Amino acid sequence: MTRSANETELGRKRRARRIGRVLTETHPDAHCELDHSNPLELAVATILSAQCTDKKVNEVTPKLFARYPSAVDYAGADRTELEELIRPTGFYRNKTDSLIKLGRALVERYDGQVPGRLTELVTLPGIGRKTANVILGNAFDVPGITVDTHFQRLVGRWGLTTETDPVKIEHAVGALYERRDWTMLSHRIIFHGRRVCHARKPACGACTLTKLCPAYGTGPTDPALAVKLLKGPRARDLAVAAGVDPDLVPPAAVAAEVP
Ligand code: SF4
């Protein structure tokens, strides 16, 4: 059932948990989409991901990580060389600045290692609370909720919170779920936001959450129209999960780049 004006706290929590379970089935492939093999690489990739697709970041990072394997390398980086390497991710001058300052701060204060605590991470150059939670959840296995633009939009549409401040959203949504589920929940919500529940024209008619979502109808509800809005290589699977004929999914949806 969708949310009604007089939904109780308990009712909202139950609906939130149901949404979580449906998303687990809808996006079995959900994961951190930034390639990395250690906390430093994830911190760097997350800084580069500002105003840039994860796909583009992943194209740049293999060469970058090979050239700068440690915090010391970023601290002593040649600015021009680093700028050239990360230029395709946009805002490369600011990002270069952040990476060099991050390297220096890690060397000066943390012996070159990325710390595993939120309070320490947020003091580092280029690392806000969102980035810190990504690092904690994916490089340190500390449960974290990542409130990015997709997360914020979707939990708002679902009526899970009316908060607009990211930190308040983090706490409000965190209270609805088990702490141990926070990291994967964040990935699944972000996956759903990138592939189904877009900012403009969400694929309501091909969404697995129609019965749980008060914003159903924000996008087209006709399945034949909605499937065209699905994005990525699993578009046909997403249609099946929503009970829609996968043959309605056009090749363009399967080939569409996930934002
Ligand atoms: S029903 Fe529509 S608004 Fe609700 S989650 Fe699905 S795509 Fe988004």
C-alpha cells in the first residue's frame, strides 16, 4: 500500500523495510560503482566523482592509481602532470588541489594512511560527510548511509522523510533500517535512482516499487512508455522484475549509459 496522510511511524518503518527488500531483489548487482582496491584509491575516486560519472572516473583511475600508489605520491605530485591525468573528469584544477592537499594531510597527520573514523575523515581536504560514508562503508566495512542526489530524491519520493538537509536525511532514514544494512541499502537506492527512478521522467510503469511508492505516477505509468526510460545492461531484467514484458524494452534502453 502507498503512504497515506495518516501513516503511523510503525507503518512507515514497515513500508521502508518492504522497499528495502524489494530493492534487494531488484538490484542483486548493486555495489560501489567506483573501482578501487584500498581506502586511498576509494577516497581519490570519490573526490574525482564530483560532477562526473563513475564510468568516466573508472576510465581515468587505473593509470592514476598506478602512477600515484600512496599518499606520499599525491603529496609530492607534479601539479601539471596530475591535472593532465584527471582532466577528463572535469573541474580538474580544483580536484588536483584536493588530491595534493589530501596527500599532504594524510602524510602529516595519519602516517600516510586513510583513517577509518568519520570524525577524522571529515577533517581531510576534499572529503565531506558523503564521501566519508562512502569510504567507511566500502573500504572499512563500517555501515554508512550515502546521501547523494539520487538517495535524497528517492527517499523524498517515498515519503520516508521530509528532511532536506543531508545529515538529517541520513539520520532519519538510518533510523528506519538495521545499521548493518545501511551500506548496501545506499547502493541499492542509488542503483534504482540511476536506472529506474530518474530525476526527470522516472520509469513508474516499469518499477518494482509501484505499490509502495506514494510518488507513483510522477513518470509515465504505461509500461510500454516506461520501459523506454529504463537504463543499462540489466534493463530487460528490471522490466521482468516489475512484471513487464521484457520484449517491450528497446535496445536503446539496454545500451543507455547509466548516469
Ligand atoms: S513508482 Fe515511480 S516515483 Fe516511485 S520509485 Fe518507482 S519510478 Fe520512482
